[in-house]
Amino acid sequence: MSDKQSNNAYWSANMRIISISLVIWALVSFGFGILLRPMLSGIAVGGTDLGFWFAQQGSILVFLGIIFYYAWRMNRLDREHGVDEE
Amino acid sequence: MDQFTINLLFVGGSFALYIGIAIWARAGSTSEFYAAGRGVHPVTNGMATAADWMSAASFISMAGLIAFTGYDNSSFLMGWTGGYVLLALLLAPYLRKFGKFTVSEFIGDRFYSQTARIVAVVCLIVASTTYVIGQMTGVGVAFGRFLEVDNTTGLLIGACVVFAYAVFGGMKGVTYTQVAQYVVLITAYTIPAIFISMQLTGNPIPGLGLFGDHVASGEPLLVKLDQIVAELGFASYTENHLDKTNMVLFTLSLMIGTAGLPHVIMRFFTVPKVSDARWSAGWALVFIALLYITAPAVGAMARLNITEMMWPNGGIKGGAVAVEQIQNDPKYDWMDNWQKTGLLDWEDKNGDGKIQYYNDKNAEMQAMAAEKGWSGNELTKFNRDILVLANPEIANLPGWVIGLVAAGGLAAALSTAAGLLLAISSAVSHDLIKGAIKPTISEKGELMSARVAMAVAIIVATWLGLNPPGFAAQTVALAFGLAAASIFPALMMGIFSTRINNTGAVWGMLAGLTVTLLYIFLHKGWFFIPGTNSFTDADPLLGTIKSTSFGAIGAMVNFAVAYVVAGMSKETPQAIKDLVESVRIPRGAGAAQDH
């Protein structure tokens, strides 16, 4: 495989990981925290509902998970495609 | 030891520490001045980014914003953290690979256009300057309350300290003082919160206490809070009262704006490798989250404490607090202290010797008031910004906690001010002087001009802090709007699309910028001059979209115009396509260090 092809495969794998991560990013904040909150109102969390928790704490914790997952996954992808920093 | 001496010790001690670090971390080259020699460990950089990002607004204002509205202001929590996901996934690693010194330099090189670079520089300077005004006034307020000096003296002392470490240390000095400032500010924020959470819920972790049980009543804290605010006719704490379209757009605007603010982005130029930039964004959010997870707890608990203090005899049935008690009971000393600052006030309107605090705009409460002979809400002024600073006094915490909070508030304002000033000075010396006016300037000359630009920026910021334009509070929307509508889309398209050429990028930025400025000016007045607005945020031009939420739409306009114009004009040259290729691949980032 030429450098060019390998780089293209690397980039499309990266785009796939970014897309999935951003779907989760939007789902927990705009979704669970705001728009889908009424649907989650049945799930009680400490005196209120799950949507309130996502809006004030949950989304931040998920954001952390996304960034650390992305860093770990991309550093592995770099090595798989031989584009990591020596 | 009296409170004044304690405050002086805490503030003086922290300032001595910052200056000590400044002497140790003196910058000797442009690389050290702009990017701390690219030798900053990702965790260290994460901590510095957290201090850089968390301003007087995060430390002083945010908990107050949440305390008095509850769920409705969750946008700040999600928006100011969610931007880091965009930064980590879409910008930081690639900009680090590019390996230059300023955000506008990337825009100029990638879009092979001096115009694009200048547009970016102008946005950067306007956004950073408006932002820095708020920090400088914050410094003045904190000094005024805790060290009993007047606003001007306080501001001048703060400016001298920033001068000492930013002018000599550049990015290197700023980075290591920001690390120290982070430690001071997070300790100052969490210690009172832990005390208060223990008092109210028995849980030492405030973030968990928020969803725990209120010890005194045995009910969940948020249920208790909802009851107590409902009793006084206020809107429920946990329910949603806002238009959801506007809430989504506002949150999105804060996220995109956060990711587009140059003083945050440039922090990622300081780490050694691309992989470090990815980790560093995560660490930054860890350190930010420590405060942001605590803030909603601080807000809810303070609201409960204050309300119970105003109705100390078991709620509305037991009667309001007596004026005599406010004056004599040491538990109420904080009210006297803050009344002096003019940010808190009360008035016994009906002359019954008691201070009734309730929502006098609520019809049911008006009926009850008529029956009981009340003449309106008597806690006439409660500035939301005093909540965090007054919190330790409200909860009756020891004197050293109050001193610590004073040092913490100053650390938050100073660290952000330094980061912003650095962004401004590097844009002036690197993009304007070296990039446009005198490209042949020597490294020594550029370093000198960076220091002079920094000194001038500090003087301008101090002057603006002393004479804040009447619109100071509104300009934060402007800073976020500009960053969201101009800088973020340009950077993102520069990395993710080879199609966008020079013409597309310039037109995109100008279009995003113009519609956003127009929308803000139409609602807030032209150049924020009162009375010149055609619409208000209560009844906006487009549906329910307020001017503070428009940044996200400005960004979309930028993307759309850039694509259309790029499609109609000459294709991007091969050399630039190769540049984009190389930015996408981490290998070789080390080489860029020595550029």
C-alpha cells in the first residue's frame, strides 16, 4: 500500500471515530440534557430526573469520557497506520 | 487576627508566589515567549489551560447564575465544557502539528491569504480585548471587598503583578503561574463547598451532595429547594421554563465559541507532540470539571441557605427575619459587610421590623402580601456575583476560608487576563509586525516587540478596567459570537476540507462576522449605545433566538458562504493541499518545533 492510500485509510478511520464521538456528544447534551428531557422524566435521580442530572453533571462526565477515549484510540490508530511520532 | 490581616496574608502570599515563578521562568527566545519552548507536559498544560479558561465569570458569576434560575442556566455548564470536545477532536492536534505560534498564522498560511490573516487578527484582538475588560473589573471588585482599598488601587496592583510575569515570562511565565493559580482557585472553590455540603447533606463531595438528602428535613435536597422556592412564589428550581430552540442554540454557541477562543487554542501549541495535544485537552477538562461539577451544588446550596436565613423560623409560616437580628446576630454579619459594597440591600418597606423576601411579581404572592400587610419584596438588591464570594460568610465558615476565597477569585481573574493579553500581544508582534509590517525583523527584535505589545495591552486593559464602557457586561456575548462565527469555522474548514480556498475562507469569515454583529447590534443597540436597538432579547427578530444564541447561526452562515464561494472560484493550489495532508498526519511534529 502506498503512503497516499495508507494516509487516506487513516483519515477515513479518524473521520469515523470523530463522527461517532460527536453523535454521543450531541446526544447527552442537546438530547438528554435538553430536548429529550421530558422522555427521561420517569427516571428519578436524587430528588429530580435524569435529564436534570445530564444537564448539570452527566454531560460533563460523558465529555471527559469522549476526549480520553479519542486520545487513546487515535494514538493506537497512529501506530497501526505508521503515522505516529517517533 | 482580624479578617483583614488574614485576607492580606492569603492574597499577598499568593502574589509573592506568582512573582517568584515569574523570575524563575523568564523567556529567552520567541519560541519560549509564544509557546513556552513547546516543552510543557500535557498534564501541566491541562492545568494551565483550566486556569486560563476559568475566568472571573466561571469562579465568581456562574454559581450565582445557576442559584437564581436552576435548570434553565444549565447551558453554561454544558456549553463551557462541551467546547473542549470540539477542541480535542477537531482542532488541537492538527494545529499543534502545524507547529506555528498564533491562530491567525494558521488561517493566513492555510488560506494563502494576507487578508484572511488580518481578518482573523482583528477578530482575535476584538474578542480578547472585550473579554479582558471583565477580568480587570473582577480584580477591582475582589480587591475592593477583601482588602478594603478602592477599586482603582486594586486594579493597579493587579495590573502590576500581571505585568511582572507576563511581560518577562511570556507564555513560559504565564504557563507556570497559571498552574499555581489553578491550585489556588480550585482549593478556594472546593473547600467552602465541602464545608457547606457537609452541613446540609452530610456528604463531603458537593457534586454528590446536590443529589443527596437534606439532613435537616430528611428529604432530597432538590425537593426541599423546590418546595422552599415555591412557597415564596419563585419559579421551580429543577423544571424547564425556557424555549428549547433558544436553549439548544445558546448551548451550541457557547461550545463553538469556547473552541474558537484564541487564548485557549494557543495553549495547545506548548506541548511537545500531537498525541500530547490530544491528552492535554482531556486533562484540561478534568481540571475544569472539578469546578464545574461543584458549581451547580454551590448554587443550589447557597440558594437554600440564603432563603432559610431570610425565613429563619421554619419557612413562611414562622415569619421573616427581623431587622434587629440582621443588625445584631453575628450569623448575619455578611449582610452588613456586603451592604457596604452596594451589591446587597434591604429595606423595611412596611415598617413591621421584619424583612420579607418573596417574589412580588407573582399574583398569588401579591394576594397573600395584601392579606398580611407586606409592601413588596424587601430584600431589594442581591447581586448574583457576590454569591460565591459571600458564600463562606453565609455558611459561617472560619476566617481563613474567606481569605482563601479572596485569593482564589483574584487567581481566576488574573490567570485569564494573562492568557488573553498573551493572545493579543502575540497577534500584534507575530502577525502584524513580523507578518505584515516588517517581515525582516530579527528574533531579538520580535521578542522585544512582543514585550512592548504586551505592556501596551496591559495599559489599555487597565484603562478599560478603570473606565469600563457601559456595555462591558454585554460584550461577553460579542466575544463568544465573534469566536464562534469567524475563527472556529475557518480553522475547522482549513483542516477538514481541501476545497475551501482563499476567496471562500475570506468571504465565509466576513459573512459570519457581519450577520453576527448585525444581529447583536440590532438587539443590544448599535455599538451597544442604549436606545439604538430595533429589537429586544425578550422579543427577538428571528422566532425565539436571542442575540446571545446567534453565534451558532453565524458559524453556519460562515460554512455555507465559504462552500458556495469556493465552489465558484479557483481551486486550492497543490502546495496547500499538501500542507493540509501534512497537518492531518501526526508524524513529523517534532521537526516543526525548530521552525
